[in-house]
Amino acid sequence: MYRRLFTGIIGQGKTGSFLTAMREARAHQEERGIRARTTIWGSMTGQANLAQIASDFNTLDELEKFTEMSSLDAAFAAVRRAVREQMVYHSAQVSIQRLSYHSEGLISSEDATAPRKFMRTLTGEVQPGRHREFTYSISLALEYQKQRGIEAVTSVWAAVTGATSGIAVVGEFDSLAELERFDELSQQDTEFARLRKGSRESMVFLTSQVQLMRNLL
């Protein structure tokens, strides 16, 4: 599975028109047979009005069809331009990621990418030769977290564009209370802290950052 991330800043006072334009773009895409789950996330930390459009494709072929339609379909280009007109364009960035791990194991792509209400993303880079160690330590921490009743779905995405060692650990929660419980466990449970430390030790720590977002659409 592949994820196309379009990140940028919504213009002041344009959130409503931005979401309307996104609904039209999503409908246009679906009508033309492009299978992709598209979710809009708004930042709760960091840059104000930051938004992230996450489009998940089952295959690389589907992503390529989307890219081709963006270039050749004038109507789709116009619809997508209406989205970008609601944003501070110079701040926008596009990146492509590949799903490399999911906490629920082998499940359907629709279930794997079904969006929750809140998202916590840790981004950074894995040290060369330590990807397997990183994934193993992540799985241990997630199992510990699950045993203590933290309801969250976690996925790990590897960068296809940009730094090839780049990763994003995405935890999604159905409520803010569950996200707060996760934070409490991280701060107060020494064993959980030890397990999570194993993941971070496999990363180039100086590059890592955490971002909290909420589902807008």
C-alpha cells in the first residue's frame, strides 16, 4: 500500500471552502475509478492551519493512475486547483510513502487505512542496517501498549521520495482520552518507556519529531 501526502497551510478563514473543494475533488476522483481513501488532517500542534491530505492507494499502479489523471484530465486539474487556491501554495509539499508495518497484521487495505479521529505521528530516519531491529522494537512496544488497554491502531510508513531512510510511525486514536492515556503510559510506565526507547535508539534521533492532528474530513 502507498500513501501520497500533500501538506500545506490553509489560508486564513478558508477552512470551510477548503473542505468543500476537497469533497468535490474526492468525488471526482472516485467517479473516474481511482481507488484511494483520502483523509484530511488538521494540525493540533506546531504551525497553525497546517493541513495534511493523505491519499492511500492499494497499489503503485493506482497511484500512477492518479498522477496521470492529474496531468491529463483538465476537469480534475481544475478541481484540484480549487483546493490549492484555499492554501498558502508556496508552503505545500508532496511526499510518497509505502506501508511497511501495521499493528493489526495482514488485514484489508480498507481496514488498514480506515481513519480514526486523532493521529500522533513520529517522523525521523532509521539508522542504516537497523530497519529490522526498529520494526521488532516497535512491535514489542505496541503489544505492551495493547495489553494495558490502549485502543490505538499503529502503522509504520517508509519514505519512497526524499530521504530513503525516512519513516513515519502513525498512531491513530478514536478519542482524545485514548491519546491522553497513551501519553500517561509513556510518562509513568518505566517498562513502556524502555521498550519505546529501543525504537528510538534505532533512529537518527536528532531528526525525529512528533505531531498531533485531528480528522477534518
